Amino acid sequence: MEKWKVIEYYRDIARREGVKKPTGRVKIALIYPNVYEIASQNLGFQFVYKLFNETDGIACERFVLDFYEDNLSIENQRFLREFDIIAVSINFEEDVLNLVKFLHSQKIPILSRDRGSDYPPIIAGGALTVINPQILIDIVDIILCGDFRPIYESTKSIFTDYQDKNRFIDVLKQFNFSVYSGQNRLAKPAIDYSCEPIFSTIKSCKGDFSDLFLVEASRGCRFSCRFCTTGYNLRPYRKVDIDKIKEIIENESFSDNIGIISAAFGDIDGLDNLLSWMIQKRLKISVSSLRIDSLKKEMLEKLKLLGVRSITIAEEVVSEKLKKLIKKNITEHQIYDVVEKVAEAGIENLKLYYIFCLPGEGVDDVSSMVKRIKNIGEIFRAVQRDRHNRLGKIKVSINVFNPKPFTPMQYFPLVREDEYNEKLKILSELKKIPNLKFDIMPYKDAVIQSILAKAQKNIYELYICYINNDFNLKKALKNFDYSYIYLSHDKYPWEDLVEPIFPIENIKMEYERCLQLIKN
């Protein structure tokens, strides 16, 4: 796209957001390696931006990837190379490829070893740095691992006093939450124990959620599902005081539409009180996935009054043996009871999440999943028809099990394609269920996710292949050895970089229990 069009595009965003243009001696480029609509809804990205710009002497500007070659910052429409420091906020594996493409388009070498002092230092933070820093270690100069609030409290003066790239990196390396190539000790992720919630500070001007004010109600998760990174990598579970949430909504919100961020929404202390207060204030609410065992009739009725039209529940698996395997013990009675209650409350849309191709899973387990979804559909449609004179809508998302670092199930390999295809045929029976939409993760997507999630020491070779094949990932993979996703290892590279929040001995103990469950 022509440069003047990019300038006008970002000027329009800056004008509609109403964000004050930052000024300061030290100029920091804050990159979220995805498009504006996704970046603007990320609370961590907004929080880092807020902290930087609240600091005297620092001017932080955002980069999103709506463009690549001619991309500019949102606030002052500057090029990336004009900044003193480049900071990357990254949470999802696939976004690493976007970062590689963007750096290359800006004529910045993607590997840190190829960047001399003429290039700005590149640092990275975000959830991905705790989960598997190996994926970034060859790209960035230094990784700041953990929650940014305590990290910034320790390093603020290093940013404000910035003069020299090498000095900046050397000083940051001295902190135990720093991860970098060639380190000789385990980094320890910084943890924010303050329970101070983060919330929207910028009103997004684009996308389906542009009018949504987001506020954090908890961090981490009190459950320990063996496949889930949140329960293991984002510990400890921290809850925000309900009165604090009310205060933030009262004083900081720019909208009547409130999004509550929590991995376990139904388990928030004082939730009933919060919902009643929001009803009195005539607010609307949006919530993420809800645990089945926390959904009560009274809660659903209040959610309906608060404008909720869709409920998302994640049963994940159906058979009892697989429930024990992943450690998510939701009974058949519970799921049917909740589906009935959702329909009775007048909530017309139901979203379901499932996983298939787990270790120890047979074709009978997949058939049971199809039967479960069929039964849920019958219950939901019947109640909607009898109570509300409509059928309601159900959407099902079915993902391939992908082993994640620092979880007990990291030691399992990705399913082979022939087994995937065999089970996919069974899932095709879902087409026969009326008024149901479903999507199933393609196998190629599962492969890419696994390659990145379990990135090994050779991952930088993929980035080079990606560039050399004009960012055609399919071609790049032909020249990259990713056989590791089909193998089980006793130890992984990330274990030599970061001290896990959940002790590795306990992770291995949970893995042994998985093996015993599969054997039995």
C-alpha cells in the first residue's frame, strides 16, 4: 500500500481513539504481532503501553500488523527503525511468524546474532515467554519473563536512562527473570502478587468488540487440567476483590458493555453480588468460557438480564477415561442439566468446545463425542422450542490435542495424520445434526501449532526457511526437520531456560499418572 494511505489509516485510528500523542527522550516501539482488532483487545498490550507512557522521559508508540513493508506506528506514523528500543508483546505461538515477517519487511535481521549496535535492542514479554521462550530466544536480544508490573518496577530506571544498546542489554541480563541466548542459569518468572486488576485504557475503534470495556477479575486458574497452560504456567490463581471491580467500572469505563476476563468466571467470589449490581446500573456483560460445574440457574438468569445471548462451555472430552486423563471431571448429568438451564434462561446461542486425538483415545471415544453433541442438540432445541418458540443455535469447535510446554501432557507426541483422518470420518456424522454448525481443526494447522508450541533449538532454521520461501509456510516446512513433534522426550529445551512455576518433578509425576490411566 502507498505510504500516504498507511499514514491516513493510522491517523484515523489515533483520532478515533483519542489517545494523547506521547512525548519523551527515549522512544519505545511496542509491537503486537497481529492486526489492530486483535491487538487492541489485549489487556497486557494496553497495560505495558500505559506503564511506559506514564513514565517521564519515555514515549511509547504502538505497532500493529495491518501492513508490513510500509507499516508505521499508530500515534505519530513513524518507521520502526526510528525508535531507540523495540518491545514485543506476544502471547500466541503463530504470532512469532508474523513478527519474523514484519522484522524482515523493515530490513531488520531476524536473528539477534546478525544485528549489530546500529539496530535497536529487541526485547519481548507476554504469556508466551513463560510457556516456551525457546521460540523467541534466537530472535530477540532479551526476554523479560513473567508479569510486567514487578518487572517494570525493577527496571524502570534502565529504560529511562537508556543510552547504549549493549549497556542496556547487559544490565537487563542481571535480573533473574531475564532469558537470553547463552545463559548459564534458569530464569525465574516474575509474579505479580498484588491482585491489582488491569483493564481497558484505550477504546478500540475497530472490530466486533470495539465498544467493550474489559476488566480482569482473576489471573491464572485454580483448576489443574493436565493439558492446559493456564493452570500450570500462569500460577498462582489470583482473584480480584469484587468491590475493586465495581470501582474500576464506575470510574474508568468508557462503555456500558463490560467484558469480565477470568479463566473461571463462575468461581469469582461475590459474583452474584457483582451481577446484581450491574443489573441495577443497567450495564451489559460479556463473559468468556464458563465451567459447567459453576453454572447455576440464578446466574444464567442474571446473565440473560445483562444482555448475554451466547454461553460457551468446554466439556473437552466425553468418556470417563479421558476425563480422568485430562483431570476434568464433568459428569454426563451435569452437562445435560446445564444445557437445559441455558435454554430455559432464554439464552439462544450455545457454543461448545471439544478436543480429539488425545493419547489413549479410541474411535469409540470419538463416536461418544458425536453422540454427546447430538443429545445436547436435542435437549437444547426442545427447550428452546417449548419455552421460547425457536430452535436456538449451537456451534461446536473441535480442536486437535496439542501438547503444551510445562504441562504434564507435554511429553506426549502429536497424533499422526492417518489416525486423525480415521477419527475425522467419524466426526463427519455431525453434519446430520440439525441446526448445528461445527468446525474441526485441520491437521495442517495442528502441525504448525505443535512445531511452534514445542519449538526446539533448531526453530530458527524454520524462520530462515520461511523468509527464503517468500513467507510460504508450506514450502518452508519441506526444508525444516520437525520430526520432534511426533516424538516423546525425557527433557525439553525450555526446561534449560526457565524454572517452571509448577515444579518439574510434580509435572513428571502427573505425566506418570497419565501413563498409568492409559495403561489401565
